[in-house]
Amino acid sequence: MHNNKSLFLTFEGIEGSGKSTQIDFLKSHFESQGFQVLLLREPGGTVFGEKLRDALLTSEVPLHPMAEAFCFASARSQLIQEKILPFLKQPKSVVLADRYMDSSIAYQGFARGLGMETILKIHSMPPLDLRPDMTFYLSIDLKTSQERQAKRGRAKDYFEKETQAFYQKLIEGYDQCAKDFPQRIHTIDAKNDANIVFEQIKKLCQTHFKF
């Protein structure tokens, strides 16, 4: 769906896994190699998506799991059509996304109980059938996540307020994604120092993508 000189890379993991840090590192790396880089976050990235993000993350009442799933799918559809596909048509372009379809599998499929097949069915239709060239799953345990979130010292959003059991289900969901899609998803121990984590990510990129 995009030319062979562009890349679509996604980052997944529970809160505190270091996605933002690694995305910034990788952005600088690709720019130093002459690539143009687009950073995106989910939900968000478009006017429509940011409004849905605000509605989701500030909700004070529980949302039905299907409502959550379709909100994310709606925001993602617009993001793909408005931002991702046009950008990937340009030569030497890289899209780096903080969360994508695997988050829906983990959050709504596993933690909310909808099941992976439900999420995959939603994502079988265009433009949601667009898959990343590679996904980096930054894996941390629940204790590490809680410690890192506490250091942020900020108010928790709709999902960050969830229980330990919810977070454990998220980890199970991400682990299952990595097991089911091993060619696309690469699991990295994100408890390590950020520079060590980045060296692993950079090596994976250098190994798999030749321009």
C-alpha cells in the first residue's frame, strides 16, 4: 500500500514502557539518515482523532467495550486516510506511531474481554487493514510500570486509573500478539536502560530494512 522506500513502524507496550523516549530516539536516527519522519499518537493525530481522544481519556463513566473499540477504530481510520497513507507515498519517509492495532487487541480484546478475533474482524476492512512494517513491543512488568507512572506525578487518565488485574490482562494481550505475529512484532526488554533498548531497536531496523 506504500512505496518500497517508506516505512510504517509502531510502538506498543503498557504505560511506562518508554515508547515516547524510543520514538524520539528513532526519529533522530532516521532524520540523520536523510529520511523525513512523521510522529503520530493514538488515539489522535488528526482534529477528529484528538477530539475522540479527549472524550475517551476524560470520561468519568465506564464506556462499553464495543464503544471503546469503535472509538479507537474510528480515530485510526481517519488517521490512516488523512495522515499515514499520504505521507508514505513520499520517498524516504518514515511514520512512527505511538500505539496502533495491537493496543486495541490488548485493551479491548483482552483487558475488556471482547476477544482478539473481534478486533481483527474490525481491522479486516480498509483502511484499517493497513499493517505496520514492524512493531516494537516494549515489554515491562506491572511493578516497573507502576513505579514509572508514580515518578511522572501527573493526574491519571481513564485507562491509567484501571486496576492491577486490568494491567495484567494488557500484558497478556501484548504477549499474545507477539506470539501470534512474530514476523512483525519484536519484543524488547524495556526494563533496561533507554540507550540499551534503543540500540536493539536500531539494530532491528538496520537488519530488516535496506535502502
